[in-house]
Amino acid sequence: MKKWLKSLVLLAAVAVFVAGCSGGTSGSGDIAQEITINAMSEPPDLDPALATDTTSGWVLDHVFEGLYTKDENGNPVLGAASNAEVSEDGKTYTFTIRDDAKWSDGSNVTAGDFEYAWKRTLNPDTGSSFAFYLYYLKGGEAYNKGEGSVEDVGVTAEDDKTLVVELEAPLGYFDELLTMWSFYPVKQDVVEENEKWSAEAETYVSNGPFKLTKWEHDSEVVIEKSENYWDSDVVKLDKVTYKMVNDATTYYQMFKTDELDLIQTLPSDVIDQEKDSEEYSEVPYFGTYMYMFNVDKEPFTNAKVRKAFNLAVDRETLTTNVTKAGETPAHAFVPEGVETPDGDFREAGGAYFEDDAAEAKKLLEEGMKEEGWTELPEVTLLYNTSENHKKIAEAVQAMYKENLGVDVKLENQEWKTYLDTTKQGNFQMARMGWIGVLVDPVVILDYYLGDSPNNRTNWVNEEYDQLMADAKVEQDPEKRYELLHQAEAVLMEELPFNPIYHYTNNYLTSQDFDNIVYPVNRYPYLKWAEKVSE
Amino acid sequence: MYIVKRLLTMLLTIWVIASLTFLIMKFIPGDPFASDADVLPEEVLQNMRAKYNLDEPIAMQYVLYMKDLVTFDLGYSIQSETRSVNSIIADGAPASALLGLQAMVVALIFGLLLGIVAALNQNKALDYVSMFIAIIGISVPSFILAPLLIKYFAVEWGMLPVASWGTWQHSILPTLALAATPLAVIARFMRSSMLEVTNQNYIKTADAKGLSKSKLVIRHGIRNAILPVISFIGPLFVSLITGTFVIEKIFAIPGIGRYFVDSIFNRDYPVIMGTTIFFSTLLVLTLFIIDISYRYIDPRIKLTSGGE
């Protein structure tokens, strides 16, 4: 399973290298540098302060640029800033904004634009759902919660080019964090003039490789190369069109008739059909599909029973025969994709258990003995209504029947009702998925913190919370990852959840294009993409 | 007088629909701000609720909403915070309306034609062929027909684009897919209505008087037979021009069809209200226009409040 990942990374690296060698001179003069891709649905918000979803993020990442941006390999590198200096204690950052950083209207990007943007996101009146990502800033949380004042927020423009950022505590992955859209600048006078500036292309101003030129709601978003972007030489595409085709059969057929050059989220019959095609690719996605256990509800009050329910799932069979999109069986929480000094975080941490029906049966019996149960309390598995979740739940149900001799009942609810139910803790075992917006183990492991609003399992573990808190302030990367490994080990020992698989994204990409980058936590990035044949 | 009274009833109807929808909507469990990434601190959540008046008691929310409604302000979407419900409807309605109108025209022309041809050739080959087409139209749902149309016309023969919107070519396949069922229903309706009329005494009289066949059919037959069809096409017309979820999804049409469905799944209260009011207003208006049009098609119907 790991082999294809490696070869993929290698392939990307080679592609990038080859592109670097041929740079600029490659004769693509006659080919119209345009690509049409599928966003699947209308991006709900193209305002960096308000966007919370990957579709909006897909457009935002192309039209904006933060202080840091990503390179071809997904590593954070300086973007709108030309220099970053960190203080001794790791709490104060001084950024110098590039002299040639420009807005799409030609004006200069200033440090003040960043200060304004971040404070705007934190302003409780903005109602930003992602404001909590800025809580790392000194005074950010207090201001957002209406307890502090805007003057005390740790971001200040000393002059047009110098931005001083103060953090509550040192943060090991601050550069990665700064690549997120919540940290993009917005142009102060544009926003102040028109609160709804981001609703239409006419009033939209951004600072990235592309600029928004057309937004026909529910139909298409068009972005074009921005001549004012400081690094516009590396941008080859003149025009990117995002279509909003939601029906899987339709967008597959549009790909087949060349109306679309790139599609994702392929239905399983298409995957079967296209698996061997050159246009097909599988990219790990930084997320985990799982079942949460409510540790306050029998029988999942017992750790051995929880473990038994983990071991009784045959994940290999499930991913190869049921989900079929190249997902990786999950025997831990953090997916692959995080580069650490010891290699990939997942590879270094390894698998925490093996699927083992016999062991599962034994554990279940032991657990029942511990609790004095002669019969296991009835278990209902809850999931939100969807064909896909149903298929998986049914397979898991069959495995429990066969491997544990337990009859699990299935129940499904419509999404928003489901969120209510699980939030109130009215479940024993319930489906959930978690995808990291940032590629760092913290983003994943935070999910099960005792005070995390996402943690619906009622599982609270002081050791876990402490290890996570320590990891966050640890400056030395090696020690930091070590603490995170320890935290994950605690979680995997207690197993308040049942990880099923790590997600994968499937793409069909026209062979006419080169240098498309497929990040593990985002949709494909087209900054360096180039059309090489018609 | 009749018209004034009707207009008042219309307003009352819309108000009742809006109020009921408001009430029912508030009873659906779930929170518009809930998601699997439950990250909003209570303080921010309260702020956002306040933005949409959701922090008020339901009765107060209702009063506030009705107050805005009177000034045609439908508020802002919760899902897309920067877009007003008015602009969502204004952006989506033209595409839905255009598609619906085209489908309506196709369905009417061919439906009536099929129905009339079938009736005039009762129990002959043409009748069977027409009704066979009609039965297919009724029994094949649009979500089957649409992919079939795409498969042949767009993928296999490459005559038309698969989906999306913009040129007139883009609108052909969705129009056909959307028109099929109403076409079939109209054809069957027209056939039976026509058969009924042709058995009436006045047709026999006119026939006996030696009126030409074409005059008989057009003047006396169709004109009388079309009445029941008209009362049925009113609601049909409204449902066609306000967009259909399935067809718009399959053909990626930027209409408002999806908002009727998605807004409920998202608990996007302002959009649920906005689309419902938009739809019911159109429906009530169309019914009104149809009532009036009866008067001109059938002089026997009088526009008096006490009558029919």
C-alpha cells in the first residue's frame, strides 16, 4: 500500500524537476493555456474570513496568497512575505512584506492589509467560523469571544512593509498555519467600501497567482492569470474555469467529451472502469473515516469491548471490496502525509493493532466477564443517511455478526438531525469523518481533546490532553513529534473510536496537462500547471 | 369587484403559506450552524444567531420576518453569507424560467397534437402509436431519460454538449427531458377530453349541418376540449418554470431548483422561506390568470363571485 504512495511522490518530484529544467523555454506558444475543472458546487463564500469549506478553499488558494504559501512538494515557503524572523522565545514573528507584492488592481499589498484582515476575522461581528484558527495570536481568543479589545490582538503593522505577530505560545507549525486561507490578507478600502465585496467578480480584489474574473452563480467561476502577481513567471495557465456539475454521471461524461479536463470524487463504477487508465490517479487524503463510541453508554463503557469492536472489522476486505477507491485501512488516527525528521509520521508511528477476529472474540468475552454481563447489551450503529455510509455500515454489521456473533442494529438519520443527535450523545456507536485542514498531526489529534467541541464520545483523558498541550508549545520538531506519537498511543490504547480507513481522493486528469500538484489535504493546485498538447 | 376580492384572497393565501412554512421549518430538528467541524465558540455562535435574529423567541422571529417580507426583503442566506435570498432567486430564476418555458411549449405543442391525433383516430394505429409514446413519457422518469439523452446525443453522437449552461445548444437536452412527462400527460388528457367532446350533441349537430371536418375539429372540438387541460397546465406551468431539482442537477443548470431541496437540508431558514414564498406567489398568480382566461375561452363562465 505504501509503495504506490512513494512512487506517486517520486513521480511528482520527477515531473517538477523536468519542468524546472525545461522552464520557460518549452514551446507551448500555440496551445491555449486554459483548463476547465469541476468544483461540483457553488463555493458558498469567497471571502477568506468566512470560507469554511474545501470548494471555496480551492478557489481562494488560487486567487490569494498568504505570508507563507506551499511549494510543489506541499512544504510551506515564504509567499507574500520576503522575510520572516522569529524571536528567541518563539513567540514573536516579524515579517517583511515583499516589495513586489501587489493586489490584482495593481496597488501594493501592505502589512496593514494583513493586520486588517486578521482582526476582521477575529471581530465577533464578522461571525467567522474559522476565527478559532487565529486564537494562536495573542489576545485573539479574548477579542473573538468579546472579552478583550481589538488593540490587544497580537498583530501590528509597524509600517507598510513590516508586520509584527505575537503568539500566545510558540507554535511548531505556524508556517503551515499561515498557508491557510483564514490568514490571507484582504484589501482594506475594498472591504470597507462594500461589505459584500466577495459576492461578485466585479468587486473582487485578491493578491494571488490568479484573479477572479467571472462568477456566474451556480454555473461557473473563472479565474485568470494575474499579471500583478509577484511570481507570475511560474504561472503558465491563462485561464481556469471551475464548472459546478454535481451529478457524478454527468461530470464523468463531460470529462469523456473533453468538456472537463479534471474531475474528482469518482463513483465506484467509474473507478472500476478507469482504474488502469493513465488519466486515473489515487491520492491519499488527509482524513480518517471512523465510528465514535459513546464511552458512557454500555457496552462501550468497557475498553476491552471497544477494542474487540475494533479488531473485529476486516478493514482490508472492506476497502478492497466495499469502498473500492484505494482507501488505506486505518489502524491509527493520523493519516499519512505528514513529513517528519523520521519520515512520514504514520510510517514512523506504525499500526497500533491488527484486525484479528479470534483476538476480538476473546477480548469481547473478557470484557463481558469484567462487567458481569452474560449477554452483550444491544448495540445500535448510527450513521447519516447516504448510500455510501450504508454500504460500509452493512459490511461492518456483517463482520460483527460473523466475527463476534453480535447482532448490531443499523439506524440512519438525515445529516443535520444526525449532528444534533450525536452532539447530545444519543448514540452508542456513530459514524464520523475528520479531515485535516492543515497537514499536521495536531489538527487530527485535537479532535479527541477533553474539551474539544468535536469530541462527542465523552472520553476525557488527562494524560492525552497534557501530551497534546506539551506538543503544542514544544519548539524542537523531533521532540514535538515524539510527544504527538505518545499522545496517539494513549488514544489508541483507550480506543474511544473505531478508525475504519484513511480517505483517498480519486481524479481523472486529461493527459494534455503537466505539473498539476495534488496536495493531501486540498484539491489539485494549478499554480504551475501547463497545457502541453491539444 | 371580483378581481379585488381575488387579489385579497391571494395575499391571504400567501400569508397562510408563509406562516405555516415558518412554523413547520422551526420544528425540524437541527441547527443551521451545526457541522461536523464543530468549532464555533458559544460567543461567536450567539453573534451569528443574532445576525439572523435566531436569538429571539420564535414569535418575535416571525414578526421580524414578516416585517421584512412586506418590504420584499427576504434576508441573507445562512449558507452563503454574502448572498441575499433576493439575489439567489434573481440569479437562478431566469435559467429555470427559460428552461421551464421551453419545456412547456414543447409539451403543449406536441402533447396537444398527439392527443388530438389520437382522439381523431380512435382505436386506429395512429391512436395506439400516440398513446404508446404517451405511456413511455409517463412511465420513464426524468432521471432515467436525462442520462439516456446525454449518452446518445452528447457522448455517442457528439451532437450536443453533455451539460452546463450558456448557449441554446445547452438547453435542448434538458428541455426534452423536462418536457417528456408533461407532454405525455397532456396528450392523454387531451385525448380523453377530445373524445368526450366529439360525442356531444352539438358536435353531431354541427356535423349534420355539413360543417367541414377541419372547422368542426378546430372551432367546436378543440376549443371545448382544451378547457380541462388548461386548468391542469396552470400548476404544471408553475412547477416547470420554478425549476426542477433532478433535471437541474443532472444538466448542471444554474437554476433555483436545487435551493428548494438543499435549503431544507442545510436548515438555511431564509432560503427555505424565500423559495417557498416565491413559488407560492407564482402559483397563486398563475391560478388567478387561468381563472380569468376561462372567461375568454368559454363565455359561459362568468367572473362573478357567486358563480361557478
